[in-house]
Amino acid sequence: MKMLQARMYVSPLDLARAAALAGHKEETLRYLEQSCEDHVPWLVFIENQPDLDFIRSEPRFQAIIRKLGLPSAL
């Protein structure tokens, strides 16, 4: 993924979803946090992304939800 980023912009949200599909919890959370810092517009839809189900109970995920002002599904 780093090589692609060197040539063009890749949203950290896209990288988070790719990491989620690969089952990499830490990397997924890191990219989601970066998405929040970068104000990625599509981040407000993370509550509806089934590929993120495996991290919903994680405190860092819940912190992102709170920061965005979204209702928690837990």
C-alpha cells in the first residue's frame, strides 16, 4: 500500500477498510484514527460498515464514534 500512496492520494479510510478485510485490528484502528484527524467525509458512515464489526467493541473505535458525534451501536 505504501508504494501506491507514493504515487497518488489514498484515503486512510480506504486503507482502514482494506486492513479490516485482512483482519488487522491495530492497523484498522490506526487508519480510522488518521481518517478522523484528516476529516475524511465518508468516515461518518463507519457505523454501517459490516467489515468493521470485529472492532466495534474496541475502546478506540468507540472513541472515534464519540468524537464524530455518532450514536453508539453498543
